[in-house]
Amino acid sequence: MLTSARSSQFESGRANGVALGEARYDQQLAKILDHATEVFCEKGYRGASMRDIARSTGMSLAGMYHYFGTKERLLYLIQKLSFGKILDRLAQRITQAGGPEQRIRAFIANHLEYFLEHQHAMKVLSHEDDVLTAVYGREVAELKRDYYRICCNLVEDYKKEKKLDFDSRTAVLALFGMMNWIYTWYNPRLDGDAGRLAREMGNIFFGGIANCSRANGRRRRVNLRQHRMPSRAGRGSGDALSFL
């Protein structure tokens, strides 16, 4: 019978063994998904086969089917783990940031850093976002919605703090449009690292919404004045100038 001390050592050793086993499994899974990502990136999801992925990973085709079942599950795992990492890193960076502007800049930097480190994954996420079906599709779609909502909330906080006048949805989607396609044109010799790109995109984003807010403010003031002015036909006509 184990003594209390030996029992404690045994439990500790078993826990360490389980943790080590899980770490090795995670590393092996990450390698397989990296290879699958490269195959999807090169051939496209529909053009790639489980045999292609098995050949790339060095795993037997039977083993690939045994552990993953379908290539849709592989794509699901790639997207789920990618968004999971992005969200985890983002949560840490946002808590360390200052006000609303700094939190949006942290969002931009986190997005660009991850995708420049994982450009093949970025291409797969961008091109194969409508492939997943049923439970896989719903789960990944919810992760994407969470990510989008985080950005919307950050932009809304900034909008309220600065008392700006612009459409948050348009601004957020424009920001994603700027960030998501960098793999098509990014050249490290010309464009610098992720930090430089994040600063430049942040400056463009904040400058753009500031200009949009000023333009919207002017337009609203013009509309208000025109609405209050009598028509050329005279005050008694009941007509009024229409809004722009």
C-alpha cells in the first residue's frame, strides 16, 4: 500500500506524464495541421485529397482516416485552432492596452502579426471560409462572429469617446478588408514588419474615420438648414427642400 508521501509523488508523476503526453500530442497535431494547411494553400480545398495530405505529413492514408476521418475535419481544426490562437493572443494584448485607440491598434497589430507568421493559414482562412458545413461550419462561424463583435465593440468605444459620426459596421468591415488580403501583396523588403504595417494601417483607419465623421457632420448641418428653409415657391405653398 502506498504511503501518503509516495501516493502524492505517484499522483504528481502521473499528472506530469499526462501533461507531457498532451504536449506531445499538441505538437504532433500542430505539425499535421501545418502540412494540411500547405496542401490546401497549394491545391485548394477541393483540389486536395487525403492522400496528398498523408503524403505531406508522412502518415499512412489509413492513419490519416483513422485519426481525422475527413479532410473537412482537418479544415475545421485548422480554422478552429487558428481563430482560437488569435483570440487568446488578442485577449492578452487588449488587457495590456490603454484607452480605446490603443486597444484598436492592439487588435490591428495582433491580426497582422499572426497572419504574417502564418501566411498559408491566412490564405486558407480567406479562400475556404464557406466550405465547412453543419456543426463544423456553425462552430467556426461563431468564432468569427465573436472576433467581429470584439472589433465592433472596440470601434464603438472609440466612437463614443471621441464623439465621432460614422457607420461602425462599414468602418470595421473596411478595416478587415485592409488587413485580410495582405498575403496577396505583402513584401517584407518594401512593407517592413508587422509592427510598421500595423502603425500605417492604424493611421489610415483613424484618419479615415475622422475625415468621414467631419464630412457626415457637415452634411447633416447642410441638410438641417435646407430642411428649415422655405421653398422658392413661398412659405405658403407647404413645400420644403428635400434632404440631400
